[in-house]
Amino acid sequence: MHGKSAYTKDIILNMCTVFIRHTFILKESCQKVKNIALVSLSITKYDKQETIMTLDFSCSALIIVDIQNDFCPSGELGIKNGDQVIEPMNRLASLFAANGGRVIATQDWHPADHSSFGLWPRHCVQGTPGADFHAALNLKPVSLIIRKGFRSSIDSYSAFFENDRKTSTGLDGFLKALSIETLVLGGLATDYCVLYSALDAVKLGYRTIVVKDAVRGVEAASTEQALKLLDEAGIIFTESGAIE
Ligand SMILES: [Zn+2]
């Protein structure tokens, strides 16, 4: 009888210790939990009312996807209204930079004999004006530029992996080294480089947010399909004005 009560006492003591430890851990990660809760509350499907999304910029990065001349309206692979993504992305880049967040840009960067030419018109050839970022894009807050598709034999839609799905661009290592957990993506095009980058981001464990008013697609049908795939993968949609 005595032994049993000592045993019970031990269990109660253990439970108390566990409880106190958990309370402490919870208190410690309170800010983090609060941020996650806020982001969770802010989950907006692209047809639902937007809510304010409060980010912890210290562990967030903005990824500006391929805002280059050839993907803008007068370019070789011009996307309708592609240049309209610049204004919201510039605003977000300034917001991230002012709050200690990282801003990264990707750049399609093909050799003149790139294997994707044929499937696509010749575009973003290294060193040509078409490969340059659009002049209105503010590059000052950008601390890293990832160039992709620079090998003749392989294309790269995703900011993380080339199209063999194995060759890394190094972006994941960069982000993990900086303890970045949340990625906000916008740019061109919704149905290709934004889509593949966001899907890889989720697979790699990042909380991934796509800015609806800061993306444009090549074709209406594939863009609609891309939004569906992103939604199914758990990507959060928001508007640039809702991020603070
Ligand atoms: Zn390309």
C-alpha cells in the first residue's frame, strides 16, 4: 500500500514537472505561436475575403520570381499585364527590407543555345536586355539573386531545383542557414516558375504564401489549374496590401 502511494506520488511529481516544462516552453515560443495563429487566421483562398497577415519578418523572406524584360508585355515571352506585378512587389520588398526580412530575386538566365528554345521562344539570353530585370523593379532591397536555367541541357522553372528535380540551386541551403521559415512569393509566371517554386517551397517545409495581386500567368487555363494545385498543396493566398 505504502509502495503504491509513493509510486502515485512519483507519477504526480513527474506530471507536474512535465506540465511546468511545457508551460515554460509555451511561454518561450509565445511570439512564434502567436505569429503562426495569425497566419493561420489569415488563410485566404483566392476567392475569399482578405484579412491582415502579420509576419515575423526575422524568419521570413520575399521571393521575387523572374520579373525580367522578356516576361513583361513587350518581351520575347511577354505575359499579359506582367508588368503589373512590379508595383506590389516593390512595396513588399521595401516592407521586408525595412523590417529585417530577406528579399531574394530569381532570374531566368539562358545560354544562347538553351534546350528550352523551341518549346519556348528564345528568351532571357544571358547578357541581353531581355534577361535584365525590368527597369521599374527596385533591386536595392534584394540581397540574393538566384540565376536559373544557365546550363544548355536543362531548364529550371523552380527557384529551388532544376527540371531534373535533383539539381539544387542552393536556395534552400541559404534560407535554412538564415532560419527562414516563411516564404512570400510573387512574380512571373503563375503557371510556371511561381507554381514550381511554391510547390517545392511547401515540400521543403516552408510556410508558403503567394501574393495574388503580384502574380500573372502565361495562359488563363493553366493559370487557373496552377492556382488549384497551389491551393491543394496548402499554399496560403493573400493580397499584397494585407501583409504587414
Ligand atoms: Zn526560361
